[in-house]
Amino acid sequence: MNGYNHIISPSSISVVIPNYNGKHLLEDNLPSVFSALKYTQINYEVIVIDDASIDDSIMFIQQHYPDIKLLVNESNKGFSPTINKGIFAAKHELILALNSDVQLTETYFIDQLKYFEAPDTFGVMGKIIDLHGAEIQDGAKYPKTGFKGIKTTINYIPVPEAQEMWLPSFFLSGANALMNREKLWQLGGFDEIYAPYYYEDADLGIRAWRVGWKCYFEPRSICMHAISSTIGKLKSEKVKIIIERNRIILNHLHLMGVQLRFFKYWLSIRCFSKLIKGNFTIYKAILLFRKELALLERSRQNILQLQTKNKKNYTVNDTERFILKKIRSIKYRIF
């Protein structure tokens, strides 16, 4: 992709970091954020939104980073409402949604700014590796749909990685998503129907594609990430129910026609098979899902309105076909 050299690259970034009991993570990782921003020589601000932490996160920021814009929730609200608070307080052209457990390399932003010279770019993410640099955790998100619904756990990496083409990504990881602020605002930020956590980043990327905007992956932008530093401490049964509920929401919102009917049929069979084994997780998730039907319809209408405004009417299958056609000419590995 080229032909956008006449468009000026973005000149400012708002880094938005949700935090819950992450004082130790902020202490470890904030220096890397400021180092990357200063290296890029770009105007910036850093916003931390504290989700009613009970550790010393707020005091730490106030004492050591007085220039950070600190926003505080009075009660614990979860990922989407918390990060949205920062997103809609951001004043710069680009917004980096960043987990508190992520370290940026100094050159992290350098290869990403060019993507925003294209008027239809929604956002770009970098490569996520583990803290020791031994394993790739996240690459470009590979699209796959079937009768079991939308698959969100498949990644791909070009081989070799030094590809000059712009690599499309099904969505952007919520751990390190650099996005166009105006487009993000038009989408309404992360959909709060997914609160407290899980699937909100996949939903946001799919919504962006459906209204005519593109998501990309830049393998030369590298960050390091410790997986589920906060959520992993919660009770596993509660987490499993929320994951199942949000997976059902994602598929009901973005699948259509025969695909949605197949997904419902598969879900009912799966629920029945679990029930006869004494596992009530999916049944409980379906009950929670049913309570969100009004919000689900509102989310669906928001997509339709923005599709009408942009004169685009793409489906999740259109996105899948576009991405697979785009990467057909390169070698890549899936993981």
C-alpha cells in the first residue's frame, strides 16, 4: 500500500492505561512508555484510569508521575468502562490502549505512524513477546469463522518477518492497540456490554472492519507482556462464565443468517452435553447473555448507523475474505 505520502503523519499520541491494583506493574513498565514516547519525538500525554484499586497505585502515580493525567473510578467497573473513561478524555490524534503489564521497546512507535497516512486506517498493533523474549504471544490476528462461530485465538506471523506489505489483522490486541482517535470515538470506544472483561478488543476490531476501516499488524514494533496479571487471580469459575457469555454476545452481534443459526444450534448441543455431565457454566452464561439482549440490540443499531454514515455494509465474512486474499501472496505461520 502506498500513495499516501502527501498526507501528514500524525503528530501526537495519548497513551491510555487502565489500572487495577497494578502499582508494581506501573512501577516496572511506565519508564518504558515514556522512553518510547520521547524517542519518537512526538507530542504526547499519558492517562491512567484507576479502577478502584485497593493498593498504592494512586499514591505511586501522584508521587512519581505528577504529569500523568490520573482518573479514578469510585467503584470497580471492569475494562471497557474504565478504558473508555480515558479514551474520551484523550486530546491527541492517536490513542494507544495499553495494558499496565506491557513494556514498550524504545522504537515501538517508529514503524507504526506511517499507517495513519492512509485515510481508512483504524489502527495498528505491534508484536507481543514474553518478558524474556523467548516466545511470541501475539501476532497478527487471523480471521476464521465457521459453524462454531468466530474464532479469536489464531495468530499469524509472516515468514520471514521482514515483509514490506502492510499486514492486515482481524482485530487489535487490547494490550497494545494504537488507534485513530476520531474513528475510535465514532465507534463509541470499547463496547461496555462486555464488561468486566474479555472479547472487547475482538469486537472493536470487527466493528472497525465492518464500517470500512482497516486494522494492521507491524512486526517491527515490539513490546513485552505478562499474560493476565490481574484477571488470572480471580476465581476461575466466574471467569469461565464471563468468557462464555461474551463469546455468545460477540457471535450474536456479528454473525448473520445461516452462520448465526448454525452457531445457535452448536451452542445448544454444547450446553446440553455439558449439563448432562453436571457442568452448568454454559447454561449460566446463556442466562447472563439473555439479560443483555436490549444492550445487544443497541450495539447492533450503532453498527448499522455508522455503516450507513460511511456508506459501507461489510460483514465479518467480507473481512475474512479480504484478509485471506491480501496475505495469499506471502508465506506465514499460524499459531
